[in-house]
Amino acid sequence: MGFLDNLFAKNKLGKEIKDCEAQLDQRPTDPVLLKKMGDLYSKINDTEKAADVYLRLGNVYAQKGFYPKAIALLKQAQKTDPGNEDSYLKLAELYVSQGFNRDAAGQYVKLSEMIEKEGDSEGATRYMQKAAELDSTHKQAKQQAASFDLPQSEKAMFEKLPPSSAKPAARKQDFFNLNEALGDEIDELKLDGLEEQSIDETGVDAVFKALEETGSGDPLFLYNMGLAYRETGLLDDAIENFSKVAASGQKLFDALMMLGITHRDLNQYNESLQALSQAALLEDISADMKTGIVYEIAQTYKAMGDSEQALRLFREIQRENRDFKDVDLEIVKLAGGG
């Protein structure tokens, strides 16, 4: 892009920002306007203003009770401007309100470190104590708080917590045969070894450990968090949450489907095919759900550049359900007709 193109683009963005600011003066809590404003500031690399807007939007969602979206927006504010102290404080408060005490402790530790670098030792101590109160097993909080001159009554906050309760057991799945359900041509799927991975390589133990560390195993909340992260572009965080839901054995089909789609968004095609194939092996899913899985598998092959495999699967779907989504158009494009 040349100099004149850059200048034109900047002028255009500047005009859009002014227009958006004028509309926000009239509707200061409009979530669509706030998201647009934050994205516009990000495009011109004004990270401080972008983070402030994302923080405002997070507060709007929090006030309305949309906590997953609020948390996702606050995380986006942090990633946009890691020095935004308010985002750490607000995120800690939201985590506490949702029972994620250890996550809240982590936010207070980070905030304490930031304030300490600014020379506010008293404020740093206060937030480190908050972290220790919420999670006395937090190593960093214990180490730093150990240097504080605390009265005897407060030392108990650093005692080791009793062992956590036993982790929940993942629901055992009996898998059906995808080939029988959708036809012989599905044999062409190059998914060697995925059935073994659906048993041994899903990282269930690691995910349960993560669930214990976050202090919450509510699959619905975690799933909504995953959707919120996707919406705000935090795809790695979305995958982490969908993985936790899958490990819980609840909302398993939805979680595996979203894992497959989100891995594909990150160009992680093997992981996408693994998650989608596991979804295809679940019991008690409808014919439309099966077709939806094959559609997403075809989309992953298309994204990989394997047009032959994608075309074969789209044609399989067309035979089963001609009106499914945009299958006819996909076939025309892949067959060289568009």
C-alpha cells in the first residue's frame, strides 16, 4: 500500500471514529457502537483508547448479567493494553462474583506487581493480601506475602488448603459407526488413528486439573465463555474452555463441534479433524447433526487445500440432504464451475 493509500485509509478511519464518538454521546452504553469504537482504535494502533473502550463494554455486559461476554471483553482489554490496571481489577471482581477465586487471585497478583513497579508498596501489599485470601495455595502470593509484617490473626490465610474433592468422572461414551450412518464414501476420510485418540489423547486428566485450578466446573458457563471468546477473537481461550466442557462429558456434541471449528480458524487442521471425528462417533445424535459434522469436516478439508476430499464429502451430503446449507454452491466452486 502506497503513501496516498495509507493516508486515505487513516483519514477514513478518523472520520469513522468521529462519527462513532458522536453516536456514543447519544447512546453511551450501546454495545454495538462500543465494540465498533474499540476495533477502530485498534486499527489505528491506539491501544490505550481501544482497551478503555473494551473495558467500558465489559462493564456494560457485566451490569446486564452477561458475565461470559464481560470476562472476554476484559481479557481483550488486557491483551490490547497490558498496562490497563482497571481491567485487572474489574476482571478479578468478576471472577470472584462467579466463584473463580483462583483466577481472581491471579489477577490480583498481576495487579500487585504492576503497582509495586510504580512505587506504591502499600497498594501492592493490599492486592497481594487479597490474592492470598482468595487462594492461599497461590505460590507467588505466598512467597511475596510471606515478607509482609502481618498480625498472627492473618497468618492463617497462608495455610495450605485441604485436599480438593475428587474430580468428576467424565461420562463414558459408546461410539457408533460413522461409515454406517453416512455411507461408504466416508471411508475416504483420512482420519487414521483418531478413534484411539478419542479415548487416550483428549487430555482429560490435564483438563480436569485445569477445572480444579479455576475453581469451577460448570459446563454451561464454560461453554458460554468459549462462545464469548470466539466472538471477541480470543480463539486460544475459546479452545481452552471448549476443551474443559468436552472433558466434563456434558454438552459434548456442541463442545466438540466448536473445538473443530475454532481449531480450523487457527489453521490447526489435524486438531480440527480430531474433534469433529469424535463428535461423529457420539451416540444419540440426529441425522441432521451427523450431516452437520460431515459438512464441517468437508470445510476443514477445503481449508487444508484438499479439494478432492472436500468435494467428495459435499457430494455425499447433497445425496442425503440437497438443501443443506450452501452445499450446492460449494460443489460448483470445488468442481471448477465458479
